[in-house]
Amino acid sequence: MYAGTRSLQTACCRLGSGALLLFLVCGDVSANDTLRCGSRIVATEDPASEVRAACGEPALRDVQPQFDPRQGRSFNDTEVWTYNFGQNQLLRLLRFRGGRLVDIDTDGYGFVPPENPRCTPYDLVDGLSKYRLLARCGEPVERREQSLLSPAIRGHGRRSLPLPGNLVTAIYREEWVYNFGSRSLLRRVLLENGRVVDIEDDGRGYDDPR
């Protein structure tokens, strides 16, 4: 964290709740506004081309169409890039909208992706990011997707709670089906905005004829 950022946060905390304007400024201060890639630093508002030049190609580039109710259709202007810098660094999730970086998030420590993933039904758990799910279990046998609007919530999965008021949020929802053979049930995995929020049984699996 930069010294100027730390000083601003300290000053905001000392002023108390009466200084509303400065409180709002405090809320905008975030350690995730920048990311170092080698000797270069990228920051929110940077164009995607500059991020790619500094950090290289991401491990996963996930297009998440967002529904626009004003025009009644979805637009492919939102992407999430996942960077895996290895076991000693955190996974970085960079969200782009309209070709510009708008958010930098983390997803636990990086890892060496297995060459031949061996997935079991117990490897499917709530909260997995799409990148971790693909690295752990590979591509599903079926997948469907849709973009929609949903009441705004806090949390995810069974722990989610609606926020007060009539707020709505854009959701990119995917349903993936994994087959573990005739001795197991199919598993239907629900993802929202690139993260697993629910897992359900879905009939008897089948043996791959190949």
C-alpha cells in the first residue's frame, strides 16, 4: 500500500462520521486498484491492450455477457481474466468492462495445473471460481448459459441474503453437467458471474463409450 493511501485512510478514521465527503473518499481507497506484473504496474482504468502487454496472456479469459434491460439484450463487453503466477502468489481476477480494467480481485494462492485432472463428485464445492473448477475437473459434458437480472444479494449460494430495497444486479448464469460414470449421479453445477453457487444431483451417470 502506498504511503499516501495509508495516510488518507488514517485521516479519514480520525475525522469521524461527520465528515461524510471524506468518508466516501475512504471507501474508494483500495489496495486492489493496482497489480504489479514484473517491472510494470497496471491499474484500474487501463485499457485491456496495456494490461496484456504488461502481464501477458491470462490463464483464463472468461467473457460474461451482461443483460441490458434498456435495450432488452445482452452485451459481450464484460470479461474476467485470471492470472496464475504460481504457488507463491495469489491468483488475480481482473474484470474488464468496455475494454477497460474496472476491478482487481484475488482467489487464493496460485497452483500448478495438473496435466491430467482426476475429478470426483467431492471436488465440486460451492465457491469455486471457474478457473479452479476447470483446472480441477476439466470441461463439463453439457453447458448452458443465460444473462439475466436478479435481485441484488449479499454472499453466494445457500448463504446469500437479499439486500434491502428494489436493487437488481446483472447475472451471467451457467449450468454445467459433470458425468462420473454409471456408478454415480450426474452433478449439475450452477455458476453465477464465474463462481460456483450451487450443486445438485441430476439423474444417473453413464459410462463413456469411447
